[in-house]
Amino acid sequence: LIIQPGFAEAHQRLGECLYANGQFQAAEKSFERALTIKPDDVEVRYSLGKALYALDRFDETVSAARRVIELNPESADAHNLLGAALSSLGQNNEAREIFQRVIEMNPYHASAHNNLGHELGRRGQILAAIASYRQAVALKRNYFEAHSNILCAMTNLIEPPSNYLTEALYYGESIAKKVSSQFTTWQCDPQPKR
């Protein structure tokens, strides 16, 4: 960037690295710099929308997602981002319709199934929400947020299903595998030596 400050891809890649490390404001600035060089770059504009969403700037996320959709109407990810931002703004009916459209565009979009589950749950359609969350898990086996959503939705049923404990156990085991890989096993004597 020092040698070639007008190299849009370098600004984009820097923004992606910053985003991956949770530095959303800095990522936003990098994406905006890239867009000053290549204003119609769909990928960069989508990345900017994700950064804005992570910063809870939902109105701006809506604008960014709509611009991506103008440039690439077939972008299921941009539609999903738009739906998520609208949902965060309380525009739940429109968000639900968008998530359904995303699933029509790409039935394998796990995030859209999960997001649709949220919207169905808000409408009191708990069984439909659970089915949507389950579809998300079927598409993305270790989708921990969707697993958690299944269990939360089940607690809203008047009579939780008989497989509730099995579902909870499966989720617990999945989480334990993910978390345990981050720690080393220590060998400890059952009786400390003094």
C-alpha cells in the first residue's frame, strides 16, 4: 500500500484480514478505500456491508446490500445480509420474505435457514422455526448457533419433545469437541505432592 496506494485489491485484502480479527472499523476504512478505486466491485461492497453489520450500523448495511444486489441480483449472500439487517431494524416481514427468497435461490444456504428460523420463531411458529434450524444444521453440521437455536426454540414449546435431551446432549458434545481442541491436556496427580 505504501508503494502502490491505488491498488484496490491490497486495500480489500487488508480489510478482510482486519475483519477476520474483529477490527471492524479499520476494515470498513480499508473497504471504503478500495471502493474509491473500484466503486462497482461487488465483492468489496459486500465485505463493506458485513463490516457495517458487525458495527450495528444496520441502515448503512441495508444500503450496501441493496447496492450489491443492484450489481449482482443473483447474490444469495447479499440478499441474506439485507435480510439480516432488516431483521435487526425490526422489519421482520420483509426480512422473512428475503430469507425465503435466498433459500429459493440457494437451498444450501445454511445461514438463510437459520435466519428464517429466527423470523418464524418471532411469529410464534416454533415448530417451523425448529425445522428451519434443523435444516441449517443438516447443511452445516457444526453450526453451533443453529444448534443453540434449536434448543432455545424447544424450550418455548409447551411440551418439549421426547428427543429434547438427546438434542441437548448432541449439541453439548459438539460444543465440547470445538472447545476442547483449544486446550491442552494436563497430567495431574490425583494427590498433590507436598
